[in-house]
Amino acid sequence: MTTTTSTNNAFVPIYAFQAKDQPSDGKITKEWLQADYSKRVKENKKPNWFQERSFIEVAGAVLGLGGIAAWIASYVKETKVGKWISGTVSLGGIGAVIIGLLNAVDLNKSDSLNGNQTIQTETTEHSSSAKQITAKDFYSRLDYSDVYGQHADIGDNGRKYAEALAKTANAGNADEIERVSKELRAKFNAQMESIGQTPGESGRSESWALWDIGKQLYLFENQSESSGKYRLANPLTDAQLQEEIVYRMIGWEIAPPKADKEPPYHSYEYTEIGRKAVQEIATENSNSPTNFSNNNLDTEIKELVLKFKDHDRKALDRIIEIGKPAVEALIIELQSKECNSFTRSFAAEALGRIRDPKAVNPLINILNKDENFFVRSCAAGALGNIGDLKAIDPLIDALKDEYLFVRSSAAEALGNIGDFKAVDPLINALKDEESLVRLLVAKALGDIRDHKALEALETVSLTDKDETVKREAKIAIARIKNPKDEVPVFTEPRNN
């Protein structure tokens, strides 16, 4: 417990009387002085040498200098006045020495002001001089250069995640980041061995674990930027999120994209791919079913669908895990006029992630007729995931929808399907008034890779008013011109 100790004003540093915020009771204490001194140091307003001296020190110094001058004067000129001055100042000098000694004794006590000041100063200066970790310190650890042998641009998202890692590390969690990264890689290697798989180059890198830790830290702090498809929690402390990260990487290793193609799944979908792979192997080894019996499964599906209206993503994830046995129930909910928009949008998303062709016609019907723009947007995304060519014409029509989210989802879906029939409508959509739509249209044209789009994309890359659209157009141009080569821009394959 700290004791408040009053101080004699004669021993108070001069700077204390220059402080803007004087103690409310007018009493200057050692504790207040320490706090004020620490505040000044942190604000780079540390008092100079003279300001740190007390009045008694200044008086002692003046008397001491006067004494020296008097002694010199008494030897230079033997006069009564000189002797009188010499004697007087000599007494003053002796007095200054005594005062100085008393001051020194007081300030050398363990709880003295000067001792505390020195400790506080050293602590503050040591803290401010400690090396701060910057985002750039993480760039080379996020670009997979430890396995590929060369550095690459980690993109805008990568820089955000590096900032999140640096911020967390500087908050005293640097060791924790390293510990969790190491544990994630160890768990990944153990799970891969359990399913008889050997990690590829990406899996052998430390980058994937740090990337996902940084990503989840960023999303946890900036939840408004989350798509709602990732668990929002602290990856350094949340065991369930750590498990999802490991499954996500397993999914990526099991179903990687082809060299000249974008990933066939969204990042969050790889979590389910990895989890199912591990569960299926575990089922084979134990010779017992993972799911319930058919009767119990039907009951579970109905109960899960009922939870859609409450926007329950755990119920959605479980439905997707069940897969095709849930398709009929999902189609019924998708088309029901009694279901709210949450239920219909969840049903559309689930059907798109299960990818059963039976869902194509119902989804097209919803895209064309549903009154809720969010439901139509989810239907467009689902059709893009399934990839059936029957969806191309309805998706082209959706490029003219009055709501930008429907138009942007339609553009992305057409890019995922990759049919040349969509190229001309997408070129026209490069003129859309919304930058998000133009960005996803440019990306879709880069996915389809038809040289017909080059002229329009080059115009956009030079004239569009949005820098992110320009950048995406340049990426699309590079992909079209180099269909078999690696795109010369880091495209963050697992974090789309």
C-alpha cells in the first residue's frame, strides 16, 4: 500500500511549480510529484537539469559559488572590505555545505523523492526505448517464403492481419502468438498423420498459422467487417476457434485449387471439408456411424431449420455437415412464404454449400421472384457455388437488379461458373454506378479469362475513380494474359 508523504517546498523541484494541474488541496506530495514527472516523460516534456533542482539546491549552489568568489577576492586584495566579504561568504559557504549535506541525506532515503524520481525515470526511459514490433516484421512471415524461397506481396488483407499481429504483440502477447502458432501447426500435423495425409508446401510453412491468427485477431476487433461466416473470438484463447483454424488448413490441403484456378471453395468452407475428412476417418477406424439414425436425423434437421429464423449459424453449420439428407427440407424452407428472410437466406446459403443439383431450379426461382434483396443475393451466391450452366441466364439478368448486393453476388457467381456467355454482360456491368459491383465484375472477368474483356478492363484500370477497382482490373488483365502462369500479385487464396 502506498503512503502519501508531504514534502517541504524548499526541497521540491522547480518544475513542480510550473505544472498546469496543481494538487487540488495545494499540498505537493512525493506521490504527486512522481506521477507528474512520469506524465512529463511520457509526453516527451521531461524537465531539464535546472528544472529538476530544488530551491535549496539552487541556494546552496549560489552560496557555494559566492564563497569561492569571496575567497579569491580576499587573496587578490587585502582590504578590510575584502576580509569582511570573505568571512561573511565563507560562513555562507559553510551553511550551504551543511544544507547540501542535509538535503543529500534526505534524498538518499529509500522512500525519498529523488530516489523515486530516478527509478521512475529509468523505468519510463527503458519502456520507451524498448523495440516496438511493427507490421513489417510480420510481412515476411506471412508470405510463405520459408517454404517457397522468395518473398511475395501479401496484399491488403495480409497487411491488415500483420497490423493486428503487431498490435497484439506490443500489448505483451508476443510470446503467446508464437505459442499458439506452434500449437496449431503441431495439431495440424497430428491430424494430417491420423488421416494418412502428408502436408504440402503450404502446410509445412509457419505462415498459414500466423495468417489465420492475424486474420481472426483483426476480425475480432473489427467485427463490422466480418462476413458473419467466421467465429468471432480471440484466437489466442478460444479453443473452438483454434480447432476451426486447424480444420480449415486440413481442408485446404485436401482440396487445393489447381495452379491456374481460383480456390473452388470459400475459406470458411474449408473448415467443414477438413472436419468431415477427420470425422470420416475416425468413423472408419471405429466402425461406428458419425450421424444419428435416419429417424433421429430427420428430427434433428427439422429442429435445426427452426433455428434459422433466429440467425443461428451453429444450426446452419450443422445442416451443412449433414449434407444431402437435408436438401429436401432446405428446399421446402427456401420456398415457404411463411418463413422469414433469415430462414430463406440461410436455406439458400446451405444449399449452395451442399451443392446438390436438385437445388438449382428452386434457387433460380428465388433469384427471380423473392421480394427480399438479401435472399436474392444469397440465392445468386448459392447458384455460383453449385456451378450449373442453367443458372447463367438468370444470373445475367440479376446484373440489372435494383440492389447492389444482388448485382455484386450475381457477378461473383458468374465468375465462379466461368462460362464465356457471361463475358459481354459483365463488360457492360463494368459501368455500374457502385464500386463494389465494378470490383466483383472485374474479378469475374479475370476468373473467366476471355481476351475479349481486355480492352474494357484496361480502360477501367486507368480511368475508374475507385483505386481498388483499378487494382482488381489490373489483376484481371494479368490473369487473362497469363492463363497458365502464376499471377504476379499475391491473391490470398485461402482468405477470399
